[in-house]
Amino acid sequence: MVIGLILGFTVGESAERWLGWMGDIFVRLLRMVIAPLIFTSIITGVASVGAGQDLGRLGLKTFGFYMLSSLLAIMVGLALVNVIQPGAGADLAGAASSDLPEIQTPGSLGEIFIRLVPTNPVQALASGDMLGIIFFSILLGVAIPRVKHERAEDLLGLIQAAFEVIMSITSGIIRLAPLGVLGLIVRAINRSGVDALETLGMYMLTIFLGLMIHLLVTLPALLAFLGRMNPWIHFRNMSEPMLLAFSTSSSSATLPVTLRAVEKKVGVSNRVSSFVLPMGATVNMDGTALYECVGVIFISQVMGFELTFAAQITVVLTALLASIGAAGIPSAGLVMIFIVTEAVGLTGPEVAAIVGTMFAIDRPLDMLRTVVNVFSDSCGAAIIARSEGEDTVNARVVS
């Protein structure tokens, strides 16, 4: 990022001409993996919940808590981004002066849910109809484990293998981030000057405030009211996984430490933790959901759009559903943000350029998002364990 700032301020147009193509290729690579990533990840995530006894009481409690916590995180982000308006009056990479795409603005809540159902799933995959892809993927994830046939297991195994391959490709693309960000930052600084830094700073502040409110207010409130536990005790017992989550930016990599802390320190039984936490690492991404909601509305503000209430409801719904498929790897949330932008019709090279520029400041935000994701998983395990009659959960701080 620093090199991009220097080149953007000093060399200007020449640097953009020679380096801008790296940003374009990087963004195209990110968009290339969106449809297969969301398709395979949601199916494997939902299928992990949808088999046999896991569809019973424990599964419903787990999925219900994760949907509730993610929705609350999104609402926090939605409120902050509308109050602070970090992208209002900004012009990142010349986006505000470009030809604006046609925004899809459903007229009612009913139309939003109608758009969820694709008439042709294959066409939805080919055209990038994200709401349709998400809906069909969830249906498949629920249906496959319910079919008592070895062919169904073969199909799920094939999809899981495809997911691992796509994850490997995505990880490889993310490793190219330094080069891609260099090109995008050069372009943004050349076209917007120091205003780009101020805009990105306000955007970072909005995300930071949202994540901290959810981490320090919303989730502790859920612990207190739903689980009747002392949030401070839970924070102390979860300090080690939270520190690891911050350093790795990967909820999946943190999972073994999270499991150990939740069982040995929080006091949750293996029966609950072994089900709730792996599922949470797959489908519960509070920080990512908040980030996607704020990011999409930030992009619309930069481009000079004022999203209607119905369009913002679409953003909320899509961010909630897309967070189910967000991979537990560093910066996966930034890849998934394209799902939400395309759901409301924010497409084109200007949108891609803004998202790519956001990548330059994503690492510290990603670290904090992962802390929120992991802490939310642990809150879910503790609350569900209490609801299952485990009264010794978070009874004391365990060193």
C-alpha cells in the first residue's frame, strides 16, 4: 500500500498506465470464483447441519442463534453507515463521475422474496444471480443429506471436493493481493488524490465502530439475557482463541483452540461444542455480515446512489445469506462482498475498482472481523449449552 501511495502521488498517470492492469486482473480473478465459491460453500455448510439427528432440537437452536446474531450485526452496521455516511461526496477511482449502472430496486418486501427463487438455477449460476444461487444452494444443502442413498453421499462428496478446490484457488488469488492492491491504489490516488485516504479512513472507522459495538454490547447482551451468564467471565475464558483469531484472521484455523477453550474453560459439553462450533466456523460470520452490509452501502454512497429502503432490505437479506457461505480464510469477506453488490445491481468496472481499493485496508479489519466471528461462535455454544441444562457453563474464570 505504501509503495502504491508513493507512486500514485509522484508518478501519477504513468504509474496508472503501467500498473493499473494488475488491479484489473486481480479484481477479475476475485469475481471469477464468486459463483462456484458461494454454490459449493453453502451446500457443504448447510449439509453439515441437515443430516439425521442434527436436524433436531440442537440444530434448530444453533441455526436460530446464528441467524439472530448475524442479523443483529448487520443492523448495527446498517445504522452506522447511514448515520456516518463515510462514502458521501467521495470519489474513489473516478467512480462518482462515471456512467452509473442501473440499480435493481424492488418495490416491496414481497418482491425481494420472489427474487430469491430462480426460475432456472443453471441460468442463475451463469448470469450471477446471487439471490437465486444462494436460495438454490441452501435447498440442495438441506435436501442431499435427507436422501438415503449412496448416490447422494457421492454427490455431497463431489461438491465438498469442489469446494476444497475452489478454496485452494481462492487462497492463491488472495496471495496476489499485494500486486493487485498496488495497481488499484495507484489508480485511486492518481484520480482522487488525498481525498481517497480520508474516505477510506472514514470507512475503516465505521467498520471498526460496528464491530466493536457488536463485540462489546450486542453479544454480551445475548449472553446475559438468553444465557443468563456473566459476559465478563466469558470474555476471560475466551481470551486465548480471540487472540489467535486476531493474529491468524481465520476462524477455521482457530477452531481447534476454540473447541478446547469452550470445553475446558467455558465448561460446555463435547456433545454441544462438537456440533455448534464446527457449524459456526462454516455458517456463522457476524463480522463478515456486518462488513458486507456496510461495504455495499459505502460503495453506493461513493457512486452517488441513495439506496431505497427496499434496496437496503435486499442488502440486509443478501448479506445475511451470503455470510453463510463466507469461507473461514483471511479476507474471504471481501470476495463475498461482490455477491451483495450484484444482488442490488451495483456492477461494472467502477464498483470493482472501489472494492479492490478497499482491499488495501482490509487486513486489520479482517483480523477484527475474525475475533467477532469466533467470539460469536463461542457465545452460541455457551447459550445453547445453558438451554440444554448445563448449569456449570461460565460458572467461573478458568486460568
